[in-house]
Amino acid sequence: MDQREVLDVAMEAGHILLENGAEISRVEETIDRICRHFGVESENAFVLSNGIFLTAGNETEKRFARVKHIPVKGAQLHRVAAVNQLSREIEEGKYDISQIRERLRQIKVQPGKRKGTQVFMAGLGSSCFCLMFGGSLQDCIATFGIGLVLYTYVLMLGKHFSKIVENIVGGMLITVLSLLLARLPFGMDMSHMISGCIMPLVPGLAFTNGIRDIADGDYISGTVRMIDAILVFLSIAAGVGFVISIYHQLTGGAML
Amino acid sequence: MILLNLLIKVIAAAVGTIAFGAIFGVPRQYYPYCGLIGGAGWAVYVILWENLRFWSEPAVVFLATVIVILLSRLFAVRKRCPVTIFLISGILPLVPGAGIYWTAYYLVTNKLAEASTRGFLAVKVAIAIVLGIVVVFEIPQSVFRRASKF
């Protein structure tokens, strides 16, 4: 069996994991496992939050080196689960290299949730979280609507902006809509609506993975992910604050 | 009345967790577990903090995080899948999203004392989550393997 093929397959598995929100140690471990299973002993993987460095080579094994840049994208955890399962099955000796390559190709094109479903789930999640924070029924209904608008924006327009602008505009959007709805005579409460609507923007994945990476000793990737999360938090707050500030100017500081 | 209130909030947390899990691409067969984990974490928060005012909010969030991660790791071992799947959505109800809003709100309305109170509370809650995650991930995997046999 060609050593190069083994390393290419391992790299591909690592690529899918990293791109879809796995933590650094899992990526490294999976690459190691695949290589060891096929008898490549000299392999060395160095994984950062947006790239993989993979080398091999010693007295008996051929030299191999590859660097792959993997830009941060939206996570699809079902792909992480699928690669994890595959790596288990590889260790049980179920596949040869070409079968693994085929499986990885399938996992890579595995469709995520449809956009419509995602938008609906964002609305549902927002209104549930609004209820959870103590919002009334009217608040929840309003939050559902705002959640739909917000996530449609995130999927349609948000991707074209930088992360900072995307989240500032997102924060502004939910605040404007909540303000307008709170002015209607249905007794909706702005703070509950906004608390719920913020959730689809909140960087739960970056935050959690950042902590885990730092706890694992992967300080560089952990720090990058934490900064990513903090930046998003601050951007949302800036968007929300900006709109409230304008509103206060216009209404002469009237309480909301 | 308190019980009904608790029930509504926990169910809302469970459904909300599943909804956000779906956005993150959690496979459908794991939805019930995601819901259970998110609901359990929020139940701890509502009972200990909102009803009993036990200790302090960050401390309660720490306890809730510990529960969320213990359950996530247990289910991950049992279902033989990455713990990330349960963890990310399960932790989401505890992330101080409302804290961001209040901090921004008080900051721009020039109530700086309230802004710093809210802001530091949000930071404390975030640190509590960090500590919860770090502590429970120190427990060796073998403990969960043994526990999942029961």
C-alpha cells in the first residue's frame, strides 16, 4: 500500500473534521489513528484552527509533507459524527484505502439541513429561549417572527459581510424589529424579545471549542477561537447598543 | 404554579436546544438526548437560582454546566459519537446572551454602574462555564465507560 495514499486520506479526514467544528485534539488523534492503522509510523500532524500540517518520513519511510489551509466555515456536526464513526470502523479493519476515500467523499457532500428548515429552527429556537428567559406568549410569537427574519438575513446577506459587520448588522436588525414591535399595543417586552433573538447569533461553537482547545493545551487554536467568540459577542452588543442609542436620541431619553 | 412555571421553562429549554442543535447539523437520532441535556441544565438553573436564590448566579451556572457536560460525556460514550454533538447545543441556554443585551443597553443609556454590574456578571457567568467545562473534562474517559454500563 502506498504511504502517500494513507497520508492523503488521513489529511482529508482531518480536513472534514476541522472544517465542521471538531476540536483540535480530535483532528490530530484521528489523523494519527488512520496513519498508525495502515502502518505509517513516522507521521506527524500539527493542527491549527485553520490549517493542518502533515509530514512523514524517516530512514525507512518516504518523505511526505503537506500543508492545507482550511478556512473557518459554518459547522455541520453530522459530518464530524460521520468521520468519527468511520475512524472507528477503520480501526476495526473494515475498509481499505480506496473505500475510505469513497466514504470520505460521500461524507463531504452529505447535505446539511435545508435553508428553509434552518430559518424555521432559528425562529423556533429564539422563541423557546425567549420563553425560557421568562417572556410572555406575545413575546414568544414576536420572537419567532424576528428569528425568521434574522436567520434569513444571516443566510442570504450575512455571509457576504465580514464577521464583525455581519453581527453588528444582525444585532441592529433584531433591535430595530423588537423596538417596533414593543411600540405596538400588544404589551410585548423588548428585553425578553432581544434576549431570545440574540441566541442564533451567539457563537456557542467557537466559545465551547475555544475553551476545550485551551484545556487540551492547544493554546494557539484555543485563543484564536476565543477571540473569534469574543469579537462576535462584542459586535452583537455594538449593533444592539447603536440602535438603542439612536432611539434614545430621537425620543429624548424616554424609557423603553 | 411554581412547578408549572418550571415545567414550561424546562420544556422550552429542551425544544430550543434541539432547534439550535438542528442548525449546527446534529443528526436527527440524537435530538432527544440534546433536548434532555439542555433541559436538565436549565432545570438546575431555574430551581437553584430563580426559585431558591442559592449561592450566586455564576455558582449556579457552574453547577448547571457540570451537569450538562457530565450528561454529554455519558451519552457520547453510550452512543459512541463525538461529545461535541451534545455539548455545543446543551451549553447554549447557559451562555449569557441576555447579559450582552443588558450591558449594551445600560452602556448606551449612560447608566454606567448598572452596565458594569451586568457586564461583570456576564463575564463571571462565562468564566463559570469555562471552569465547568474544564473540570468535567479532567475526569478520565474510563469513568464514563464504566458509568454508561449501568
